[in-house]
Amino acid sequence: MGKPLTHIMPYLQSARKDFFTPFVLKLAFLPLVFSLLFWGVIFYFFGGNWFLDLYSFIRPDLSIKTSWLSWIQSLLDYTIKSTLFVFLAILFLVLTLISNLIICSFLTPFVINFIHKKHYSNLSIQADTSLISSIFSLIFTYLFYALFLILLIPFYFIPFIGTLLILLPNYWLFSKTLISDVGENIFSQKEFKEIKKNHKTPIRNLILSLYGLSLIPFLNFFIPLFSLIALSHLFFHIKGGLDYGNPN
């Protein structure tokens, strides 16, 4: 008996096999090289200044003159430095994730055509979303994401809590862009709305797992493209009414 759609491991395993093919590996190095060079150079030359400037801005000087109470200021300084370090590290992951998502938006049709021809050539692709509509949707998504980040600014400087909060808008952006990119290139607009409504659980389970992988350093450079492949398998299985016990 085949594994039902709610089981995510088959899609991850299929994505892993397809990822290590010559065609996909060539595509994978585009976001990797661009992101490493662009954000690596920026953080190398400006990261130290950002750290010192932020530290000076948020560091409270308690002006403790009693020597035996000076540990309070030292503990506070250590907590702030640790929080800023983690914050900048996550910021680097966030920025690379965003750049990767943008690049992958342009790679999506190539990935889906590859998966379709290799595994699901018996299924028809009925995408009817125009390029202009997709671009405007993408712009709106990133504007909403930027607004979300701005609203959370007061919480960023709360030790540890702020660092965790920044993961929320990133998850929203990750899921919104990838699901739309893949779905709109496989289904008609009407059909895609029904798919998102009727198959929330498998889509959510898969995207949560993929987002968790995207938080792992170095892997985050490859996960957006890997996610396109995994979601393509899921959506083609939904489209064909298949489970993982059926041939594709």
C-alpha cells in the first residue's frame, strides 16, 4: 500500500535524488555563488561596524561604582554581545535566503519542466498565470514582508526573543513565495486555489520541514532550489491523484 500525501519523507527523498543530477546541480550553483559573493563581501567589510554601532546604541551604562556589583554590568554586556552576534548571524541567513528565493523564482519554470519530463510526463501542466501578474504578486509579497519586519523592530533588541521573532516573517515569505512559484507553474489559477484549500496539511507539513532545513548554515544556500523540487513532486502527485505507492 502506498504512502499517503501527508507523509513528507517520500517527497524529500525524491527531491534529494533529483537534486544530485547534473542539470539541477548546475542551477544550484547560481544562487550559491551569487549569495556567497554578494552578502559575504558586505558582511566582511561592514559586519564589524554594524556590530559595534548596534552595541553602542543599545548598551545601557549602569554607572555602577561599587566594585562588587560590577558583575551586573559585565553580565549585561555579555548578554547584549551574545544577542547581537546571534542576531547578525541570523540576519546573514535571512538575507541569503531572500536572495536565493528571488533567484529561484526565475529558475522555477526550468525546475518544473525538468521534474515534469522526468517523472510526470503523462500529466498536463495547465499554468495560466501571466508573467506580469506573477511579478506584481512577487513585489507585493516582498513589500508586505518588509512591513512585517518594520513592525517587529521594537522586539529585535529584546535578548533572544527578538532573534526568534525574526523567524516568523521569514517563514511566511519562504512558504508564500515557494508555494506560489510552484503551484502557479503547474495548475490553473482556479485549480490552485482549490488545491491550497483541500490539501493544507501535506503542503504545510512539507514546507515546515523545508523551512527547518533552510535554517541550517550552508544548507540554506541550496534549500530554496531543493524546496522547488520537493514541492513539485507533491503538487504533481496531488494533480495526478497519486500516492507514493503508484508509479509516476
